[in-house]
Amino acid sequence: MQKIYLAGPDVFLPDAINVGRRKKELCAAYGFEGLFPLDDVIAEADGEPMDRLIYRANAAMIRRADLGICNLTPFRGPSADAGTVFELGLLVGLGKPVLGYTNVTEDLLARSRSAGGATFDPSRRTWRDAAGMEIEDFGNVDNLMIDNALIEDGGFPIIRHRAKAGELFTDLTGFEARLRLAAERHRN
Amino acid sequence: MQKIYLAGPDVFLPDAINVGRRKKELCAAYGFEGLFPLDDVIAEADGEPMDRLIYRANAAMIRRADLGICNLTPFRGPSADAGTVFELGLLVGLGKPVLGYTNVTEDLLARSRSAGGATFDPSRRTWRDAAGMEIEDFGNVDNLMIDNALIEDGGFPIIRHRAKAGELFTDLTGFEARLRLAAERHRN
């Protein structure tokens, strides 16, 4: 049975264990084994800091996985969770197919404009944030490296679904849509 | 001569080309060739969106590199630029050594507390952001996957240097410190 690494900021939820269980049950329903970062019980080790041990456990889990499904919902700013984005890059570098979903529908520039602080620089015909840094205007969910990694190294764009209020990090509609795709394309 | 991929949000600066040139000159001074994303002139191609072509060019440049130096300065929130973090993961997945710097000195939790919105959850003995999501408290610069990738896959922690006011994304002190380390360890 193929294994799917379940990347996302879900691990930071107060009920992270429960969300992980729901994702793993959905994986099983589609014929996969879901690997959730919190599955690994990390034992204290002499002289090794806990965060290092978690890193090693997650990286090892990613290497065991056959593919990854990444929750790319914006987290503490306009972009996805940094840990998830790192893991997306790692999956791509290891040659594993990646699928992704986000629980918002607007693109990066639209969200930046809604949040305020985005201004148009007519001399360079580009949008800039409050620090003067260019905001990409490609209609992507996130930085172009992220959206295009999904297309080039997974075969499908990030699916966008507008989560109901209060369910930004727990709505699994987009997750299940990408799982269904994985079942059609990657299950063996 | 070994090639260093120069990852960072530097590409979004109004004077990105100039910063890239300064970084490449520093690389040359330490015996390396610096590869800056904007070095590649991307030609329009029939039916291919520009952002896809940029993704391919950057990913190909990363595959040509021998190692990477990543600018992990917080960008539009408490974490590093998402594109840079993706590239860090890709470098690690490809087995290339990674070095990193940040132009702030406080850790993730301290910065989150300074910015407001971080509250302590006594029942779980953890810090939470305004959305109730746990904030890691390991003394790291960023998500534990990032800090530990540098230690585990590069051999050295992210170097922290407090940039002068107005130079958050252009101060190259930390960059040069990591370049010096690369020269000691990786040059051949």
C-alpha cells in the first residue's frame, strides 16, 4: 500500500491528533496509508534537543513516503506554513510526486491587496508590499516556486476551496479532492 | 570552481540586480561562482506562462549548484520567504549542503510575542497565535524544520545578525559570514 506524507500546519492545532486521525482515515478509505508527523512518538535522547529529534523523525517519514499531500493554506501571513513549504521542497528534491490544497480561493496579490499595504509602483509596473518588496502578480496562490512545483512535479495545480468560517485549518474538502486524484493516478 | 545558489527574497527588492551583483562579487572573492536567480534571462515561450519558465530556470540552477546559501530573514510575517524555504527543501532533497543567515536576532516566539497576538495556553503549557495555532518554543529562528535542516544538512546553525535600520534585506554581513564558512569547508 502506498504511503502519503501528510504535510501541513495541522500539527499546530489544539486538536492536531484528531485532525491527523481524520486524514489517515480518509487515506485508508482511498487505499493509502497516511503518514502524519505526530504519529512518531519522539523519545528523549541523551544530549539531543527535542526539535532536532522531531526534524529527523519527520525527514525520515518523508523519505519513507511514496508521495505527499500538502496543506498550503496561508499561515501567519500571505504564504503557507514554512515547515510545510520546506517539506514540499524536500519531497520534490527526493523525486516524490506532490499534491496540494489551500482553504482560500483568492490569489496572493488579491489577498495582499485585501490585507492592505500593497501599492502599485507605476515606474516599474509592479505591486509592492509595505517594505517595498515586489508582490508577484501571476495569479498564483503563493510564491511561484510553490504553485509551479505542484504543477511540474505533481502534475496538478494547488486546489483552492473556500473553507467555512472557523474551519480554515480543519476543512478537509480540498484534501479529499487531492486524495481522490492520488487514488486515480498514483495508487497501485 | 564550486557554484553556490543564492536563495533569498532579495529578488523582490527594487534594486535586486544590484544586490545579486554584490553577492556574486563576494562569492568570487571567496573562490566561488554565485548563481543568482535573476541571472537567467527568461525568454517567452509559446504557450508557457512566464512563472512556469522562471520555476524551471530556478530549479535547473539549483540542480547545477554545489551548495546553497539561503537568506532566511523574516518576510511578510514571522517566517522566511516561502520561495526561499521551498528552495532550501529542494537543496536538502537533492543532497546539497545548505548554509543560512537571517538579519534579525530574536527567535520565532520572541518575535511573535513582540508583534502581539501570542498568548500562553496554561492547560497545554504552550504559546498560541491569534488563530489558536501553537507557536514553537525551541529558541529557533523559524519553524524547526528550517533551523534543523541547516544544522543536519549543512553542519551549521542559521547565523543571526541584526541589520541596521532600513537594511533588513540588503545587509550582507551574515551572508559573508556564511560564505567564509563555505570557503573553509566546501571549497575545492
